[in-house]
Amino acid sequence: MHIPDGYLSPSTCAGLCAASAPFWYVSLRRLKRALHTRLVPLLSVFAAFSFIVMMFNLPLPGGTTGHAVGVAVAAIVLGPAASILAISTALVIQAIFFGDGGITAIGANCFNMAIIGSLVAWAVYRLISGRAPIESPRRVIAAAFAGYLSINVAALAAAVEFGIQPMLFHDASGAPLYAPYPLHIAIPAMMIGHLTVAGLAELVITAGVVAYLQRADPGLLLNTAPGATADPRTSGWTSTKPLWIALAVLMVLTPLGILAAGSAWGEWSPEDFTNPSARTEIATASRNAAPPVNAPAGMQRLASFWTAPMPRYAPPFLKSASFGYLLSALAGTGLTILVFLFAGWILNRQ
Amino acid sequence: MKSDFIERTLASLLSASEYAAHAESVAASRGALQRVDPRIKVAGLFALILVVAASRNLKTIAALFAAALLLAAVSSVPVTRLAVWVWSPVLFFTGTIAAPAVFLTPGATLATLGPLTITQQGLHSAAFLISRAETAATLSALLVLTTPWPWVLKALRTFRFPAVLVVILGMTYRYVFVILETALDMFESRKSRTVGVLEPAERRRLSAAAAGVLLSKSLHLSGEVHLAMQSRGFRGETHVMHDFHAGAADWCWLGGFASTAALAVWAGAL
């Protein structure tokens, strides 16, 4: 993918350099506005990271290994503008210092990998991931497609650049002066390797890094996920749906309490001590120990301290005991939810 | 025993580190090109690379390759190192691409090998591709092997390269080695904890997790670097200091580069 010197004519290189220039300019301006003093360290360190990731030896399905460019990772984490500049910087250092890719072909390599690669990766990732939650598996699939397609579209661009060379540049005898193969050879030759090994390498690294970041550092994925919803597994209606259903079922079943025989131990009113049937129930619940003749003085004094609006889950305006239970359950649950909503609102304000 | 992917990754990282260390030591030695003003050297070698790319004459490209060899010899650049680091990889990569062109390019038949036909145009085309790639790569290597990277960047600034990009390139180069060291440590520690053979899926997970950890560390590092820069007064303005002074010898070198390039352009166009 790193085009060396001598494969493309100087005019092709100049044309691709000129085509890259507006992207560099716009990216730099946008980032300067957005990052200000963070621009230099962020791009430098991320370009260095991209450079190192390109050296990773990735085990691929089928037993082979390959190297990735990491352009989709950059586009997903930083966005297209920063990715264009970071990958371009890494490519410039690779070309000048490490001789990986030609100096005259810097513009072409940046155009293919940094610009086309970043834009395709970003567009595919955004398109497939949509507004999916950050932790959604859909984002891993989107990253895999972004990695695979970005490197293949970049390879296709390089193949077209190679393929037009023999048509445009040849000597008097017809011998190609630069890349020797026409489009019908250059494209399949380039794409076979990228549709298989290089594409898989990019797929593995992009999907793998996104899956890792979802678990370890999801904040890094927020930059290119502006509409991401919260994870349905951890919040919102979907996650609490079973709880709400269970709560509704319990509320409907509350009248079952009427069917229970006897009374709950200790939940007596002062009147129960003078009511013969209630006294029998108190004695039964207390292992046949006879209750006092009158209600204790303290109980009598405090019983009138607060009168509940729905005493004994039986609102006075209702004749049906079952409906009274159900209405009490609804009212009690609703009040509890309101208390928590209010508490949440207070905490969020702080 | 076949080396695993951790060892191969370690080898890649170490080889980049060794190359950089060797480049620095050669750049610091006393050779002819090392004494040339970096601005003149950058301009001269870039001009020669452009001429190689534009040339339509194999003899001209061969002459420029010979000139590059001469420059390497007078600049204490070991030819064996050039062979290992530059010529062999380029020959392997470009040779693989160029070899089929000998048979696939239509033209006058030179020889027949069974069903394959070697054409004159195919041979020419392959020779152009390999000679251009080798010569340009040698000239690029000469620039880096005889000039410290910060000087190359300062020289770029002389040619109106935007200051902010020069600063980013300089910092990137520095942090390449910081992150390279981190990656080396990560893989070495992982290797020391790995017993037996990992399943392919586990190896892929390990690589992706390593890249993810390195990404998190890199972004954390960029935050720390930013704070450090701010604490030293960085407010977004970038400046590159110029402290080059071209002497008479440097102007002679400029003349040499210019005349060689002009001669090559004239000869290459024939």
C-alpha cells in the first residue's frame, strides 16, 4: 500500500499532492479551532501511535499474519480531520526517515491512506453504527466494516493510480515508464491482496480495538458517536422492562392479601383489643397468650398522632376491599417513584 | 521453531529502533555529506530524487545511482548497511511486482521461455521500475543517514513548510520512540507471561487489546504533554529557530547538486 518512488510519474504525484492539500488545509483549520493548544501534542502523539501500530504483526484467520494501517481506528477515535493529519504525519515520517513509501509519492500515499481511508472509515462507521449505544455490538461490526472497506477503497485508489500509468507514460517503443500494468491487471492484482490479507488485518485491528475500548475506555469512542444512546442493557426502559412488568403483576395481585387468614402479628390497632373477634386473632397469633383487656396507654396516645388517608389499605370512599387494595398499591408505588424522581432531580441539579 | 506473532512484532519494533539508532550514529560521524548545510542537502537530494522520478533514460538513472554510491562512500555510510536496509527490501518488493511485467508487457519478442515471452518493452519497464525505486530509496536514505532529524525539519521550515507541521513532525518523531518503548515493554511482558501456544482467536484478541491499551496510553500521554507544554508557556504559537549558516563549501555543494540535476534532466529527457 505504501507506494515507493518510481511507481508513479512526477505529474501524478504532483496532482495527488495538490488534491490532498485542501483536505490538509481544512483539517488543520478545523482542528486548530477545536483543539487550540491541544492540537500539537494530540496529533504528534497519535501520529506516533499510528506509526507503531503499523508495525504490529496481526495473526489473521487462515494462519497468515498481516500489518494494518490503523486508519479506521484513528478515524473512529479522533474523527476524520484529526485522522487525516495524524496518518499523514506518520506516513511522512515513514517515507522520509524509514524509507517506507517514496518521498515523491508522499502526496499519493497520504491521499489514498490518510484521506480516502479516513473519510471512508468514518462514513462507514457512522452509517452502520447509527445511534447505537457505545457498548453495542453493532459498533464493533461497524468498526470491522469501516476497517475492511477503508483499506480496500484506499487500495482501489492506488490500483487506479498504478493502472493509468502505462496509458499515460511510456517511451517511444511503448515501454511503460512507471507502474507497468494497465487497469485490468493492476486492479485485480492489488485488490486480491487487500480483499484478503490486508483487509482482514485492518478488520481485526479496528474491530478488536473498538471492542476493547468498549470494555476498558468507552469515553474514547464518544467523539464519533454524537447521537449514541445509553446502553439498553444498563439503563432505560429496555433494561428495567422486566422489573416494571413484575411490579404491575404484584400490584394486580395485592388483593390476595385479603384471603390470608388471621392478622399480622404486632399490626394491631387500639380498637382490636376491645373487639372480641380481633382479640381471638391476637391470641391465636400470639401462641394463645391472652391479650391485655385494654390497649396499652402509649399505643392509645400515639395511635391518634397520625391518621392515614387510606387506613388498612381500604380508602373510606370505596366499598370494594379488593379494589381498595389495588388502588393503595398504585398510590403507594406512584408516591415512591415520585420521591425517587424528585431526589434524582435534586441530585442532578447539584 | 517458528517464531510467533509476539516475537515478530518485537522484531519489527526493535528493527525500527536499531535503524534509528544507527542513523543517528552515522549522522554524527565525520563524512562529506554530514558537513553540508542541511538546507542545501535537503534541496539537493530532493532535486535528485525528483530527477530520478522524471528521467526517461535508464543510463541517466544508473549514473545517478552511481553518484549516490559515491556520496555514500565519502560520507562514511556503510554499503553493507545500505544493502541490508535499502537495496534488499526494495529489490524484493519491487522485483516481485516488476518481474511479471517482463512477460506481460506487449512488445517486441526478445526470448521465449516455454509459454512465456520476454519482450523488450517488458524488460525496459521492469528495469525502469527497479532502478528508479532503488536509486530514489538510496538518495532518501543518504539524507536521513547523514542528517539528524531535527535538522531535516528545520531545513523544511526554510522552504516555507508550515511551522505547526514542522513542530508536529518533530514531536511525532520523538514520541515514536517513547511509544515504541512502551509497546516493546508490553509485548515483552506479555511474552514472559505466556506459556504454551495461544489459540489464533486468542492471539488476535491479544493484538487488538495491545493496540487498544497503547491507544489509551498514547492519548493519556498527549494530555500530559499538553499540560507540560502549557506549564512552560505554550499558547498555541509554534516557532522553529533557524541557526544554519551556509559557507563557501556549502555553496559549492549546491552548485554540484544543481549541475548534476540539470545534467541529469538534460540526459534523462533524451
